[in-house]
Amino acid sequence: MTHSVPEQAVYAAHAHLEDADSELAYFIREVVPQTDKGEDRLARMKDARQELRKYIKRWHMDFYEITEDLPGGGE
């Protein structure tokens, strides 16, 4: 990863978290488990996504405070 200023890494991390949530949502929506083991794994993935969403919610509150005065914002 290359950023023109280090602060851009914070914005990139924010985008990656949002992308991860979207990708997990797509997987959960589209996957069709073929076995009981697959069903169990899907349930674990749903739980993991819920934990990620909780983290993102906390991150959002901190993100805007952290980035308020950083250069390279708004990306």
C-alpha cells in the first residue's frame, strides 16, 4: 500500500472495513450450504459479521474525531 501522506492510511482502513462488511453481507446472502457443517460455518460467519458491524459502529465514532484535523481528508 502506498499513500502520498501517512494520514491517507486511516482513510484506507475505513474504506477496507466498509468493504469487508459489504463482502461478508454478499457472501451470507448468496451462499447455499450443502452440509450441516456448512450450515454451522455460515452461522459462524453471520456471528463474525455482527461482531464486525459492532466494531465498525464504534470505529465510526472514533474515525470522525481522529480525522477531523488530518490533512488528506475526505477521500
